[in-house]
Amino acid sequence: MPVRVRFAPSPTGSLHLGNALSAVANRRLGDWMLLRIDDTDPARNVAGGEDAIVRDLEWLGIVWDEGPVRQSERAERHREVGAPLGDRFDGVTLFREDGSPTYHLASVVDDVDFGITHVVRGNDHRPNEALHTRLFEALGATPPEFVHHGLILGPDGRKLAKRAQGATVGSLRDEGIPAEAVRAYLEELGIPRHDVHLDLPRLRRLSIETIGALSDEDLAARVGVPVSVAPVLRGARDLVEARAYAELVLEPTTAEVDAPETLARLRELVEAGLEPKEVIRELKAVGGDLKAVRLALTGRERGPELAAVIAALPRDELLSRLER
């Protein structure tokens, strides 16, 4: 029997990393997945929230088979199915004073209508399991299998606050962490039985590995620079740092450099056609001032590997910077 799952976030903006974990877990388990937008509580809905969720899922490479289905657009169906149960069920409100269905009723009716066989969600929803099971039975439906996974916690041991560093998919994207690294981290977590602490160092290691595995063309395209600059991007820990490295080559600043012997020797080595790493070895062998070389070529004291800077600069541009 095919496993049918649903990922059902509320449209409150970029996905919390814990919600993204649920999305990945659902996609891994399900043969078929519905994207459902749980927007039954207008007070929680954020303008553009659904678009942000869709963007995050697409960025992570998570595909769904049907949706987005908005619960608000199925209110009439929820009222029709829930009418025989009355306004309250087991002490829980099913309909608000304005007649709109609440989350509990809407969620169960949708799961029945779309044939959901497994509900995969965070442990914070575990208290709803008994009520939802009774609702399924009251509607004459077989309850799905409920799978609850651990939450992602912050440094304080509490559920990761949405404003914390790395707490949302959007914030990780803005920090330059590649999508593959975020997806790999969530895949590693799987469906944890217990709560887990957010491991930012692990995310950053995966970011470095991802960047290292990208082709020059793909890496340059993501950073938005010519592929000729790819050598300087290789040492970056994330795509934001890669852009900063690219700017050192593409938009250098001017700096005073007082190392005539080192720069003269560098010119000789470049004109002789030596490979960048050989150039650095030769300069080190004669006690060359590598800091001065970096300043002459980029205007900065720090940055990507110096051999990579030399490799990324066309010969004429490199010599021109030495003249300046």
C-alpha cells in the first residue's frame, strides 16, 4: 500500500529548521506527498508567508505531488463533514463563533479526504494525537499512523527560537550556506526520536564540503561571477564569503606597498610563465614579502589563498596591478 503523507506548515514566513526537518522526513517516508497550507488561524498568517515556504522547499530540492492546498479554501467542506459532531468535540472547539472550522477539525477532514496514511510531525504535536484519533473514528475513518520526531533545540536547551542564528531556512540561505548542505544536515538527522541541538559547526563543515564538490561553472554561477574567478572561491566557507573573495579580484582597492624587490621578482616569475603555486614557492625561497604581494594584488591584508588570486587574474591585469 503506498505511503501517503502531507507536509502542512502555517504561512508564517520562512520555514523554521524544525519544520524543514519534518518536510524532509515526510518526503523520505512518503511515496506521495501533499503540500498543505494550514491557514485556519488568520492571526498567525503572514503576508507572503506561503510564497516563502514554497521558495524554501524548492531551494532545498523538496518536491511534492499535489498542492499547495490551502485549508481556508476548503472551509465549506470542513463544515459539511464536521456538522454532525457539533461545535465541540471531547471538550475541544471545532467551530469558532463566526462558523469557521478550527485547526483540529480541518486537519483531520483534510487527512481523510486526501487519503493520508502517515502523519509525520514534531513532538510538539504529540498532545494532539489522541484527540485526532478520536476525530478520525467519529468520522468513520481509519486513523493514520502517527510518527512524531524530536525537536531542534537552541543552546539553551529549549525549542530553537525562530530569531536565533540558523533557525530558519531563509537565514541559512542569506548566510551563504548552500542548499545541498542544509538538506544533507536534515537528512543526517533523519526522524530523530529525541530532541537534538542545532549543530552549526556541522552545517558549516557540510557547507565547505558542498562548495568543494561544485564545478567551477556551478560555483561561479551561484556567486554571480565569471568562471575565471573560480580559483579564489575554493577556499570560502560559504557563498557569502565566496562573493567577498571574488570582490578582492574583481574590485580591488589600492594600498601603499613598499617591497620593490619582492614585486620585481614576482613580475619576473609571472613573465616567465610559472604556475601560481610555483610562483609562491619561489617567492618563499628568496624570503619574499607575501603580505606585500597580497596588498599589491587585492588591496587587502587577508583573503583567499594567494596562489588562487594569482591564478584568477589574467596575466596583463596581474602585471598592471604590480605597476600600480
